Amino acid sequence: MRCPSCDHDNIQGEDQCAHCGLDLAGLDVTAWGVDPKDPALAMPLSQVDLKQPLVLSPAATVTEAIGLMKQRREGCVFVVDARGLAGVMTERDVTMRVAAPGRNPDQTRLEEVMTPRPVTLESDDPLAWALHRMGVDGHRHLPILEGGELIGFLSIRTVLKLLLAA
């Protein structure tokens, strides 16, 4: 299997690229109906129309996050503190960490229920890496950083539109 990052030709079935160390597990995109030779997969994320991130502080409430997600019709809010990206709060987090345990969203702060240290990608990473992280880890939204700063996010919907248009 060829590594989408460094193009090293690895032994079929390897879980990690022998050259650059990229996690190759679950990367057989042909099983997903995607042509691995599609040039769109090599496109750097800086060339993708990234979505503008919804940003709140860790002290914001879940109610504030829900309101912002509803207003902007998005499925997540990114939690940013003085050091940068601290976490992400998704619709699933609201369901599993707030509603299911019966927490009051007006009194629950994002830092209590967010997913801390989310998986991130850099703006110069190829689209194939995003597709890999989404497929292997089950993420629907990936924050994109440039120089450690959150510049946007990529949704699975955006990736699918790109691949279907190619």
C-alpha cells in the first residue's frame, strides 16, 4: 500500500508507513468507493474551502454552545483558551455527556463536557489524511491548524462534496 503522505510503497497489510510513520490502518479507500489515485486526495487542506470555526471559551455554557451551533447550523463548537485549541464540543457530546446524564446545560461549562485535545491536522496536510482520520477515528469535524492557530475546520460533508465532484 502506498502511503498518502510520502508515497512510500509499503508491504500490503502494514499498519504504519515504514518511511514516515503515518497510521495506515483502515486506509484502504477503495473499500469506501474512493479512487486512491484521485488527485483531489493529494490536495493540501489549505486549498480546500474550510469552514469558519465556531469558537467559545472553556467557561461558556452548553446552552451558549447549542445556541451558536443552531444559529450557524453546524455540528460543533471549538473551545479555545489563552494557549489555543483546548477542545471541541459536538452534538454527540451534548447527547452523551449532558442530556443522557441529566446535566443542566445552563449550568454546565464546556470545559466540563468537551472532548479535550481533539485530533487536528495542519493546513499543508493532504486531504487523504483528513479522510483517513475521519474513517479510522470516526470524526465528522476536524480542526485545521496553521502555525498552531485554528484557521478553520473540515467537515465530512465538505470532503464528500469534493470527492463526488472530482
